[in-house]
Amino acid sequence: MGKSADVNKYPDNGPKEEMDGEKNGAKNGYDRNNRPLLNRSNLRDIIIVVCLISAVLYDLDWVRLVLSGLLMIFGCFFHYVTKGVLIRNVVLCQAGTYSVVRHPYYMANYLIDSSFCLLSGNVYLLLIYPFLFYWSYGPTIRKEESTLASLHNSAFLRYSLDVPQIFPDAYSIRSMKEVVSGFSTQRITRNEISRFMRFWATGFFIVFIHTVKKGHLEKIWPLDPVFFHDHYRALLLLLIAFVLFTASLFFQCKKEPSAVKFE
């Protein structure tokens, strides 16, 4: 039980063909019209808006700034590696990041959103976020795992008993040394790079708000050159955020074909 699963230990018992996303989505409850008001599709947008408002009201110290940066780095790393490991809707992925947790994408999202919460300086938002996360992601996780169980039968059962759901435990953490197993850069899309740029652009913009609020926020709107001369760090942060966000638009490509997303 202690050992984490790998792709060779549990052979795939499910179908290999690509599934029809719309058909299976309706069958397994992926009805966009019946989603709750707060769901995993809009949770990050809500968190970012609250973080931007909180950045005006709360202060940010160096400890939270450094911790936020570390969470963002780890979150982006797991997001990137998982994308390079995942073979969507074809096999039961158990190698790489999937040997550490069953839902590494969601773990990465948790780390990234927690990074924003830390940057906001709002300790209340940081404390309430875990509840918002499980409220938003819980229904999706249950539906996905139900679908995987029906597709892969006993293979998924054994895998779920060995590997924790969202966060690694004392046993699965040992698989970190094999986290890039099965990774291929060919699975990394331009949209993925664009997404990382927006993550960092958002982080820099939140820090920008913290920087300028101490120097009279109202002076920014007329673009007072004296203000930016005295607060060159704020100007640099704003410039970095703008460049990253603009670059993300150029990297972004057309939306990928719809499918049942098992992550």
C-alpha cells in the first residue's frame, strides 16, 4: 500500500480510443448549465479580483512575498510537468506527477491561487481559500474519478488506494524523484506558456498595487511623471506585468478541442 503507482505496475484496463467529449460529458454530469455559482472555472477569477482589492487594504511583508514566490514557482512547475505527462482520455496516467497525487493539475492550481492569496496580504482570504477550493473542485473531482473508475475498473481502484488525491503524503512524496517520468515537451502547448505568463503578470500587478498605495494611489491616474520618478520600482513592476500579459496574448492560440478533462 505504501508504494506509489507507476504505469507498469497497473496495466490499463480501459479503452484506448479517444472518447467523444460532449457525449461523455453529459453522461457523467458535466452540464455547464447546472454548475454551481462558485465552481472551478470561475474560482481563480474571483480570487484575483478579491486579491486586487485586498492589496489596497492590507500590507505585504517580505516573508509573505518570498513564500508567495515559492508557491508560484512550485505551482507552475507541477502544472508544466503534468501537462507534459498527461495523455488525455486515452490511458490511466500513473507516472510522473501522477505517481505523487491523483490530481496534480488541481494541486498546482491550489499552490498558484494560494500564492495570490499570500500576495494580497489578506490573511482571512488565505484561511478561507481551502474551503473555497474544495467547494469548487469537489464536484468535478468526484465526477472525474467516477468516470475513471468505470473506464479502468480495478486498475483505478488500486491506483486510488496507493496515491492520495490532491496533496502528497509521507509515502507518495517519495515518488518526487520520478516526477518527470514520461514527460514530453511535445505535449506542451502555446496556451500553457500563455497561461504561465498571465499567472506571473497577475502576481507582479498585485505587488505593483502594494508598492504604489504607499505613495498616494490617486497620483497614478494622471500619470504624474514626478510620482514615477520617485517610485521607479512601481513603474518597473507595472512594465513587467504589462509585457507578460501582452506576450501571453501573442502566445495564446485557438481553443483546443473540447473533451472530458480528467484533470
